[in-house]
Amino acid sequence: MVTIGLLNDYLVKLGWTCTVVPEFDDITIGGLVMGGGLQTTSAKYGLFQSKCKGYEVVLADASVVWCDKDNHPELYHAIPWSYGTFGFLTALDIELIPYKPYVKHTYIPVQSLQESVDLIENFSNDSSIDTVEGILYTREKGVVMKGVFVDESQVELKHINPIGRWYKPWFYTHAETFLSKGKDDFFTEYIPTVEYFHRHNKAYLWLMKHQLACANDQWFRYLFGWSMPIKFSLLKFLRMLIEGSAGNGPKDFVLQDIVFDIKDGLAGMKYLLDECEVFPVWLCPARKLMPREIQHLTDISADDLHIDVGLFGHSPIKGFDKVEFQKRSEEYCIKVGGAVACYGETELTKEQYYKMFERDFMKHYDRVRNIYGCEIGFPHVYDKISKAGREGQ
């Protein structure tokens, strides 16, 4: 399987890069296309699949088809968000952009949820900005970051920060140091682009603090930092041991991305934090969640700005239950038009799941599955991501 790490490392050597490069190298291209490939460039370029012009797919009957806007267009538009339930992705045609070796990266401290949302929206609507990201450490303390890809001639040498070197601290703790700046202060540095792409790799955002907290200690970084990051497959195994499956493992551990329209982002964040109080919180804006050609099947316009709220960690709330939190979060999303990322489990019934992802969109999904005979070889998306679906409930 081709991973984003393998693909982008190859492209960089040729002077090119993908428009959207998730930081975890072991994520497969198939997962990014048929799941939700989102990253800090998504406010400008959309999701990973937004720049895919065509796919080669092996169907349930072992036939191979090429689909794009002109050939099998109904399949082409249904591939995103299908989670591998139409067939095996074996090739794709994707739009690339020229690679620039540095990111001019600016950190701006914020003192409220409102300020963070407003700043992210403003940066996302500025076409001169390439990357936008936020990390909230509390409700009153956070850092919003913006970046611009630049050529070597535009770099101030004294402000280069090679964050990927083995002795450097975890990125989220590096960003946290800018909280001490004044409200109107900001700091700009130049990060090698490849190292920026991998900025969260060492700590897998901040999940490593739950599994090997000492890995960010100075002594560990200097002696053993060369061995980081651990393989994503090992992290997934550790996640299983720590988090467990839905209904098993620690009941206070949350690992979820929830997406809201930017106009609902503040209220959505407040609701989620009231329910779980998990920090840090990752914020990432995105457009083009749905292909423009099928946006009429949903309430989502391809041009609408959304914000992804990433919650990864243990809740300090006494008696917290992750399964109940998942249920309430998904029901809230149905109410306000948000969506919960489906890379894990869902606690929704099938009828509720159809409501979350818009009934007409799911009707289109079912119709395409019927056209290509997917039922004989691939599960329905709900059955794939839902324990209730897998058990035939």
C-alpha cells in the first residue's frame, strides 16, 4: 500500500508536493481518498480528495474501472467518504503544486474561544495564506498559526527552526511557549517544509504523552530522540491497549474529530468542552467537504468554510463515559448540521447516521452501490464503522 509519507517524499525529490499532506506518514492514500484527508492547507485547497481528478477501482466482481467526471461520474463522486465500501483503490490522478522548501510560520496567542474562531476564519479567507491551524490549551489560552510556503531566497536565516531534528521538543509544546507573549504579540519563524509536514509526528499530536511522556524530556530527546517517532502501527496497538474499543478500555478517553460550519464553530466547541473538558484541542479549517457536483444532495456547499475540532485525550470529568459522550456528540451534530469523523466507531442507529450525512446523499451512495454490485463484496459504510451494524442490529 502506498502511504502519504512514501508518495510525498518521492514527489519532493522531483520538486512537487501534494496540496494536502497529513502529518502521519503511515496513512494510506486509499484512506485519505475514501476517508477524510484534512490538513492545515484544507482551507485553501479542500480535502485530499478535492484535488483528485480520477480513480482506478477494482470492483466487487473483480472488474477494473477508471472513473472521473466523464467516465462513471456517479462512482467518481461517491468515492469520497465511502471508507472503502465500493472497491479497492489501485491508482489515482491527482493535482500537484510546486514544492517550496520553507514555511514562513507565524504564532499568534489567543485568549478565548471566540478569538480563536475569528482569527481562524480571517486567515482562512485570506488567499495569500497557505496554512491555518489552532491549538487550544484551555478555554482562555491557545495559539493560532498561519503559514506561507516560501523559496529559500525569502528566508531570514537567523529565524530558521529545524523542528524535525531529534533533539527538538514536541511541536505542540513548542507552540505552547508562545502563550507567554502579549495579546498583540506574535512570532514568526521559518520551518523547513518537510519538517513542517511532519511537525506532529513525534508526539502524534499529543497522544504520546499518554503512552511515553518522558519522550519529550530533554534527556530522552538527546539520547533517544533519533528513534522517534514510533511506527503508527505500534501507536494504534498502544491506542487499543489504552483506549480500547467502544464500550471497552478506559471510559474517559476521547479520540474524535467533529466538524462544524464555521458559523456554528464557537457554539460547537463550547458544547463539546462542556461535555468532556479534554485539552489540548486541535482546530483545523477546511473547505470542499463535498464534491461540487453532488453538493445539491446535501446542505453543504463546496465553498462553505468548516472547522474541525479534534479531541484527543482523557476527560477529567468524574464519571465520564466515552460511549455516552459519542452518542450525545453525534446527536448534537445532527441537530446543528455538523458531522463526526467516522474513522472510529459510531453510536448512531442507521436511520440517525443517514440524517447526519443527509438522506439524499446516502440515497446516492446506496444507488451507486446497487449499480456496481458492491453488496456481494463490500460492506455498507454503516456496517463497517458501527458495532451495531456489524452485529446486524
